[in-house]
Amino acid sequence: MTDRFTTLGSSFGYVLSAEQRNKVLRNTYWLLALSLIPTVLGAWVGVASGVGMVFRGGLGMVLFLGIAFGFMYAIEKTKNSATGVPVLLGFTFFMGLMLSSLIAMTLGFRNGPQLIMTAFGGTAGVFLVMASLATVIKRDLSGMAKWLSVGVVVLLVAGVINMFVASSAGMLAMSVAAIGIFSAFMLYDIKRIIDGGETNYITATLALYLDLINVFQNLLMLLGIFGGERE
């Protein structure tokens, strides 16, 4: 019987065996774990130096997006070379710097360290659930990509609007929506690797890393709002 994954892969011009798909998934998980080290280092440097404050406000968002998209362009260009991994790790360090202002604000709470660990544990829990679901779901999830991408665009537009109106309710709604959208993206991205739809582990790691960082950031914001204890 023809393997349905081989058939799917042939339609896109690639054919991955089960062993090759498992290798991509394994390398992705290892690189994803490694990427957390420069993220933590970047967050520490940002908190200690205060450089993360540069990315706050409208101009800060424009600066962040410019650097972030520059990194992602470089990752795409180097993904098939030995330079790809260092460029990806440089991007994760930069993302740690970006997170540092939120980390610093959270550490201003009496229970700040506990909130950070709770957000980290919650993000890890979401990842484990999505990874488990991806291994048991048999249906093709490729149709999710369009709707989830629309959701991300809506979030970006809403975020820009909220910078001017400064609505607490709007921020809460966006954080909850972001957690849902990027959790679903996590499921989609892992399933895509399992099905052989992603053949490059650097690209796969970048996609999952962005899912994780967005879930963590928004979960930490919610925990700070609802569970932060003032000194």
C-alpha cells in the first residue's frame, strides 16, 4: 500500500521516509532546546542593562520588527549551510533582549520569580499537549495555516490600535487570543514536521520557537495582571 505521507510529499516535490521525518523532528527538538540558552542569556543581559526598554512604544515596535524580520530573512538564506544555526541562535538572543522589559516588570512583583516559572511551566505544558496531539491526529491540518495567519494579522493590527487607545480589556483579549492562536500554530507546525511537510530542521525550529515565545510572553502578561503581588 502506498504510504500516504509519501503520496503527500510527492505532490510537493519531496519524498521523506519515516526515518527522515523522525530525524528532522529529533534535530528540531534538540535545536529548540538549545535555543532557550541564548534566550535566557539575552533576557538576563536585557534586565541587567535595561536595553530591552528600547523596544517599548511605537518606535520600539518598528525597530523590533525591522531587526526581527532581518534575522528571519538571514535564517531563510542560511538554513542549508553551517551558518544557519549560529544565525538562529543569534535571533533567539535578540528575542531574549526583547523579552527583558516584560521580565523586568514581572520581577518588580513580590512573587515575580514564581510568575516567570509558572509561565515557563505553562508554556512547556502547552508544548507537550500539542506535541502529543500531533502524534495521534491523523487528519491533514494544512487548512489551519490560512486561518491562523489571518488571526496573527488581526492581532498585529489590534496591537497597533491598542498602543493609541491603551485599553486594558483590549490587551487582555489579545493575550488570550494570542495564546490560543500560537498554541494552535504549535500543533500545526509539529504535525507538519511529522507528516514530512517540513524538511529543514532550522526552519522548523524557527517556527516552533516563535510559537513558544509568543505563548510564554502572553501567558506571563496574564499572570502578571491577575497574579502579580505588589511590594
